[in-house]
Amino acid sequence: MTDLKTHITKLDGYLARFRDAGILHLIDGQDVASDASFDTHSPTDDSLICTVAKGTRQDIDHAARAAKAAFPAWRDMPAAKRKKILIRIAELIESRSEEIALCECWDTGQAYRFMAKAALRGAANFRFFADRIASARDGQNLPSPTLMNVTTRKPIGPVGIITPWNTPFMLSTWKIAPALAAGCTIVHKPAEFSPLTARILAEIAHEAGLPPGVWNLVNGMGEDAGAALTEHPDIKAIAFVGESKTGSMIMKQGADTLKRFHFELGGKNPVIVFEDADIERALDAAIFMIYSLNGERCTSSSRLLIQDSVADEFIEKLTKRVNNIRVGNPLDPQTEVGPLIHKVHFDKVCSYFDIARQDGATIKAGGKRIGAQGCFVAPTLFTDATPDMRIAQEEIFGPVLTAIRFKDEAEALEIANGTQYGLTGYIWTNDLTRALRFSDQLEAGMIWVNSENVRHLPTPFGGVKASGIGRDGGDWSFDFYMETKHIGFALGDHKIPRLGAE
């Protein structure tokens, strides 16, 4: 296995060009600088990675106009040719997967053991949607007594894609691949905390033969570049991944131009463990789904609902495991939890330690920072929590788990549904009828029974309530990036009402 020292040496080589030239926008196939810039630092040791062009309203306008100009040719390009380009993007991602993984680790603090596969998952997204290009515009035949009714789908036009800082590379491909497969052109505004791999991905796309203007990259802040993108009249839709509050703001910004929105937002997802569950497997899954990826994932199982009869045993084993989680340099293959993305987020997560104490919860494990440098937080477990506490209601988005006991199925359901969110839920029981009954009543867009989150690309991904609008995955992605058109062909001389006739 590659060791930490080797990873550091390789990373230094990959980052050299960013240190020298910084990160510029990529608009209409050309590098574009801005008058202003900002710095991006590694959360591992606070060191400067590079400077990044700070996008303005003018930069967004430039990118939107380029996307609009490129749209007709990309829309009308033969499907086989567009498929070939997307397959080539996937191949180039695979060839640079180590570079992508190491840069993402250093830029975001995510552990290499997880990021090593993130780039390959990104390549899989491009291959998946490339294979569906030929049928993406297919419609339905819906005959009636007088008409042959057919539907077809057409790409909606230039779209804006705003991606988050948690696993940014993979999530960018998740949005961009279906947009390109549908025939849309894009303006991508990545999160300001994680600009490195967005630039690498855009470069790969152009190396693969993507025409200028089809994929435009503008870095910057949400209040400037992000707002300009959501308000721009040439942008027909916005796909956004991030906080629920930000999603609400984006919807308001785009209202005047009547944009279409797809939102993948926050979550406070329950993992419900009943007394008849396979306790050891449930324990493994609960730990993995909150502490992997530093807990910075929308689908994390941040609320543990544990039945009274098995709670003591489960929490004892859980506490021991949480205290054994390896926290360290994200480039180290042995690290399980790395630093949080940024000091702003680090401060937010740490603030919940005092909130938990004030509300009467117990900090069973963690609840403190690690070291004096970087944004490291000890994996944390809150116990003796009640459903109304802030730690049980608010999205902390870190390696922090809140345990809540319940007596029976009815109470478990009430607690599980008792938040503003509804993204995912995880049910652990060996009672099939209970699993069917509980999953039917659980307010969540995605539910796994006796499993952690296992993503299958053809299935729909998305939430309900404050967790989002719309679905990604399979044909559901094309529903967002395309318009459905109906055409009715008369089968004969059916009777048409005659108004004003003699």
C-alpha cells in the first residue's frame, strides 16, 4: 500500500502548476482571469494551496452567453458523437484518478481511503449517461380514438450547476454528465472552499474534445457569481447541491426568470435500530454512515434511534468503536476521519458541543477538537438526547451522532418524521412486515432496509420536505434537463366543431 510520504511527494507535483498560475475561469474554451481573487487553504495544516479567480457578474454573463451560443450545435450533434466525447471524458478521469483523489483530499480534508474511489465513481457517472444518450430523447406513443399522440424530449438549453464542497468531484459529475448527455450546455460554479478538482474536470472535458462554450467554469462566491448565475435570463435551469437555506435563497433569486430548479439539500437522517435487528451489522452501518467522509454528507445517518431493550448494549459497543476511529492526515491511507473543510464550518460543528451540554445531553465520546493546527474534530457521540433538542433537529454536517431511545414502533416513527428534513432513512429489522409498514410511513425520499447507503445509478436520488426538489439518477435526471413535447397526428377526418358556420 502507498504510504503517506509517497502521497505527499506526488501531491506536491500535482499542485505545482496551481501554485504557479493559480486557478482561472474556463469560459468558451479559454482561460479567463478576474480583477479580484481569493485564496484556498488546506484544512489539514492551514497552508495556502493557491489563489483562485473570483468571478463577477460580468464573468457569469460572459459564460452564459458562451453557453447560449454553443447550445444549438451541441444539441444537434449526432448522439453517437456526443457519446464518444463523454466516454473519452470517463477514460481521462480514470487515467488521472490518483491526481484527482490526492488534490481532493488536500483541498477538502476528506480521507484518501474514500477519495481514492470517488474519481472512479465520477468516471462511472459519465459512462452511465453516455450509454443513455441514444435513447435520452425518446418519448411515448399514446394513441386515442382520433389521434396518434407522441411525445419527445428536447434539451432545455444552457443550465447552471452549483456544486458543494463535500466530495465535490463526484457530485459535479453527477450533475454535469446527464446535462451534457441530454444536450444541454453548462455554466459550472463550484463551491469556493473546493475549487481544485472542478478545474481538473473542466480541463479533462476539453481535452476529450468537448467544443468551446459547452462547458464553462466560473469560480467565486455564492453572493456574487452564484447570484448572478441564478438570475441570468439565458440560464434556463439551476441544479444546486447544498444547504436548505441556500436553496430557498436561490429559488427567490431565479423567480423573475421562471427558472426550473433541482435541489439536493440538507438532511437529518434517522437510522432506526429495532430489537430484532442484526446488531453487529446495524452497528457497522450506523458508524460508517455518520463518520465516513468526515460526516460531511447529506445522506449521513446523523440520528440513531435505538430501541430501549437493546440500547445499553448497542451504545456501549458504539462508544468503544467511535473512540477507536483513526483521525489524521487525509493523505494517510490509514486515516478514517480527516479535518473538516474550513474554519467556518469547523467552528459551526464545534459550537454544538456546548449546545448539547446546555440542552442536557451527554457527550459520550469526542466533543473536542484535536491538535492546535488544522480543522480536526474528534468523532463525537451524544447520548441521553431527546427529539426536541437542537442536536436532534439541526443538520450539524460533521462526525457527530445523536442517539435517541424509543419504546416501540409508533414512537420510532414519530421521532423519525419529526424534523423539517426528509432525505434518507435507514431501517434495521428482521421483521419483513414491519419493514414494509415503516418504510411506507417514513417521510424520506430514499430508504434502505438492513443496509447502508448503496448507490445504484439507475435509481432516483432525492428528498422530500426541506431536503430537496426533484430527483437525480437514471431517466429522472433527463426529466430535469429536458422539456417534454407532445405532438398529436389526426388519424382521419374526425368531427371538428364548426363555429360561425352558415
